[in-house]
Amino acid sequence: MNLLSYIIINIVETLLRMMPLPTRTGIIKMGHPGKDSPVLLTGNYHLTITRVKRALKGMDAYLLVANSRGINVWCASAGGHFNNHGVISALKTSGIEKLVNHHNVILPQLAATGVETRAIQSKTGWKVIWGPVYARDIPEFLRNGLKKTPQMREVSFPGTARLEMAIAWAFPISLIAVLIALLFWRQSTPYLAALVWGMALLMFLAFPLYGRWLTAKGKRIGFVFFDFGRGGFQLILWGTVLVGLIIYSLAADQFSGGFILRWGFASLVVIIVLSMDLAGSTPVFHSSLSEDRLLKVYLDKTKCQGASFCEQVCPQNCYQVNQEKHTATMPRAEQCIRCGACIVQCPFDALYFKNPQGEVIPPESIRKFKLNLLGKRLVKPGD
Amino acid sequence: MSTYVLMKILESTASRYDRGIRLLTLGRLDRAYECLASPIKKGQKVLDIGCGTAAAKGATIKGIDVNPEMLEVARRRAEAASFGPEIEFVEMGVAELGSEPPESYDVVMSGLCFSELTTDELAYTLKEINRILKPGGLLLAADEVRPGNPLKWIIHYLIRIPLVVITYIITQTTTQAVKDLPQKVRAAGLVIKSLNPNKLEDFIELVAQKPERK
């Protein structure tokens, strides 16, 4: 694939980022793979496959595409769409077993929330190796003898990713805004669309400016700004927009109460819609719509044997494993985003969630819930 | 009709699935199931793939499904219909059929499940069904298929696209009708006994048999 089509695919699919875009499942040969070539498995979201293929250019490997219902790896695995059954299915029904003489499969690290290593190994005999978070790190990961640096394990929210999320939200929301405007407020249509795009870009690109105050501490985990009920963040934004509107109307010498009222109302609606789940649109916070964000991970030191699965799968590098003493610690516990990957993967059941009421949610409930949920968002102690 | 898409909506809230599907299909799916299960005789061993909700009585049934919530519904429904220990439910995908012993089932049935599988999975499943069926054993399937007739194909998609959009909004999943199901069944070595399409040719009931040993 040449650069131009790669860029076009990225632009179009970023606009449609909120829709699933499934591609064919099965084996894709990269270069000229042989019996010893590595096998990498990922979900069947078209943009994922496009990017992984580009990252693997010039290498000899098998890329195994499993059914994640056309959804990206992290969302699909947290939502129960990319699960054990999909991975087992890809390994058993694609014919990969006849093509290689090893049983090691590299999975994207972010699938660890929904795919359990133990289940895959016991049902297929294949050993799961957790690869890097981002496809761009795959070549170095393979060259390093399947070792990940801490950077390769951590999700980040750089400018490009923020721009991507801004576009992903702005496009569908501006479409809806335009449709509504065409019916009720025709002359303002282009301005309304511009307002949606402007606010989306402002909110996501300015994330580093306000993101630092949003550490996950205390019972309400610092979601003051994001929390819809309190609306501090939204009020500050709205206030800024209102001041801008007044300055503009005064400068343009057409100050009128009706103008401020109409656009003040429109911008309030746009801000509320865009910030509904701003936290969940970033990879560094848990969705603020789910009460899961109030859970806390605990480490049972008596059970821990330092297997370091937690360290391998944590997208926030919360864990540190002492290889000599065979113990894990959580020096960066405050960074936790409650994805549950560590709990799902721990072979000794040494990790568990506790809810704000102090009730323990054991690993088996979390596995059941994380690995196969459909439409269910909160796990309770009795589940 | 696009029963499957509607089913997908309901599946996201599995506990409401049963009542909802009966309402939406006006009992049609129940009849399809009953009709599908009618060749099953007392004492036979049956595998129900993607069981959702079980049907046949008097036989020994193993129901498999990848969705534990759907299995729970099937289990409750079996209890309500006073099924005994002759029915068991296992959370298992079609890729694990390899662990079933060869020639161990009289009947394999599947309702609205093939359309949920990928091309590789369907080919693998049909091959495995042929392996685990006893000689002379039956495959009973009812599923959404892609109509061969271009006009019907267009009508099918006109009905289907809005439903797909609604399903996506509610469940964030999409589904696909099976292409060339009878050909694929034949390719797996089974002999088609009867094909019963609806008027739009987008839903068929299919009976296929594993040939007797010569």
C-alpha cells in the first residue's frame, strides 16, 4: 500500500472512528513467512489491520485476524467483543497450526482485559505472549527477542491521538447538529458546524493543560471536572465561550441579547454533548459513565509469586516486580485506570477489586464479567 | 426477515430475549424451532450449537453457546419446561468442537448461529459436524442467508440496512447473512435432504444428512 492510500484510509476512518469497520478474518501473510516465523494476532477493525500491516512492512510474519466485531482491540476486549472464543477460533479454524512449527502467538497488550492467557493455553495449547500497546513498536519488540520496554507497555495521549479523538467526535456530532439546524435554524448551519468542530478541537487539544489536575485520588477520584453532576469543567469552558461571544458582538458592533442568548444556548448544548464522556474518550482515564471507575485494585501479598503478568499487561505501568524476591508492588497505583487486565491475567488470583463500600470483587467474578459481558457495565460482588 | 438483527438487539439483554423474540417474530421462530426439531426421536443424542433457547424433548441434549448470559436463559427455560438431567449447557465456541468424540451425535441442530460465524469458522464447523455425526445422522439448521435472486437481494438489503443501523446503535455489533449455505454444507460432505426457504429467500430451514457407511 502506498503512502497516499494509507493517508486517505486514515482520514476517512478517523471521521468514522465511532463506527465498527470489520475486515475479513483469517491469515494475512506478511513478506515470505516460514515455519519459524512469528504469529501475531489482532482484532478485525479495518484501521487496526491497516496500521499493523504498515508496521510489519518488510518483515516475514503471519498476521492472524480474529473476530472483534470490527471494533478496535481495547474497546472490543473491554466490551466483551474480543474475547477468548474469538482468539481460540482464530487459532483453531484459520489453519495456522499447519503453517508454523511453534505454538507461540503474540497478542496486542490491550487485549489482556478480555482475553485470558490460561484459557487460551488450556484449550488450544498455544502460548500467549503480550506484545506492545502500539503497532509501531512491533518491529523493535521482535528484534529485542520479544521483550518490551516500559514505554512499549504504556498508553499515552499525544497530540496526534487527541486530534484523532477530536475529529472522531466532531464529525458525527456536527452531522447531527447540521441536520437539526437545517430543520429549525437554517441560516446558522455552517456556524453551528464550525462551533462543534472548534469546541471538539479545543477540548481535546487543550487536554494537557487541564488533564494534570485530574489524578485519580480519593473516593471521587478527582473527576470533579469531568463529573457531569458537578460540571466545573463545562462551566469554565462555557464561561470562556460566553465572554468570547460578548467581545465579538461588541467588536462587530451588533450587540443584542437575542444573539448572546441563542449562541450561548447552542454552545452550552455543544459543550455538554461533547463532554458527556470526555474521560472515557481518553486512554488515560476510565469512562466517567461507569461506576467501575470507583473500584480499586488490591494486591494480596500472600498469594503473589511474582509471575509479572501484571507488569506485562498494565497499560499505566502501575506495577514493579522484583525478580529476585518474586514479589510485585504497585508504586504507581494512583495511575490505575481500572481496566482489570492485571486481575484477569494473574495466575495466582493475587489481585482483586474492592468497591467504595469495601466489598471484595473476586477475580473469578471479574473474569466472568470482563471476558464475556454484553451490555453489562458494573460488576457487583455477588455476580 | 432480518430476525437475526433483532435477535442481536435482544441478546444484549439476554434475560428479555425469550419474550422479546416471540413478540417480534409473532411466534415464527418458535414454529421454526419446533419444525426444525421435529425429526428428533426419543433417546437420540443431540448437539445444539448456539443453543440460545433449547427445543427438543425426550432426547439427550448438549447445548453450547459462547454467551454465558444466553446459556443462563436457556437453562432457566429448560427448567421451566421440566427438562431433567438429559439436557446440559456448556459455554463453548464452535472452534472447540474438536474435543467432541467422532460419530457421537444423532442430530446436530443450529438456529441463527451460522450467520454469526466467520467464513473460516463456518467451514470448520461444518467439517466438524460431519465428523461428530453418526453415519445417517442429521444436521438441522435454520438461518439467515443471502438471497440468490438479485431483486430479492435488493429488497433484503433495503429491509436490512435500517435494522443494522438500529442494532449497531444499541449493541455496537453487526451481523452478516450466510452466502451459499447449501453449497458449503455439501462441500463439507453432507447430503441435503430438504431446503425450505421463505418467500424472500433470505431465511432457510435446511435438513442435511451424513451419508451411511458403504
